[in-house]
Amino acid sequence: MNGLDIATLSEIATSQFVWAILCIGLLIYVMKRTDQRENRLLEHLERSNESQEKTAIALDGINKSLSSLESRVDRIEKVSFEREDK
């Protein structure tokens, strides 16, 4: 194996330096994945907030339309009762 025997490879594999490098590499990988996940969650939260704002605006419009309709019905009933009294 070009000068590397089993004992040397075993010593390298069990050295603390190799394990430290592997742990640091794993930590960097996990941190990158965490950042990506956090960014995706924040984007989703922003889209959800925008959707909730649109829903609130729509509900406000529906509420105004319903109030207007109720006042029209009240006026029609008032006129109808006035005609019945005559």
C-alpha cells in the first residue's frame, strides 16, 4: 500500500486529531443545515403572516358589507311597518 501499513492506518484512524476534524466538520455541516432550516421557517412565517393579513382585510370587508346589508334590511322593515300601520 505504498508505505502505509495496517498499523499506521489504524493509528491514524484512532488518533484524536482525526476525530476532532470529523467532529468539527460535522458541527459545521449541522450549523449550515440549521441556518437553512431557520431561513425556510422564517420565509414560511412571513408568507403565513401575509396570508393572515389578507384574510383579516377580507373579513373586515365582509363585516362592513354585512353591516350595510343589515341597515338596509332595517330601513326596508321600517318602511314596511309604516305602510302596514296606515
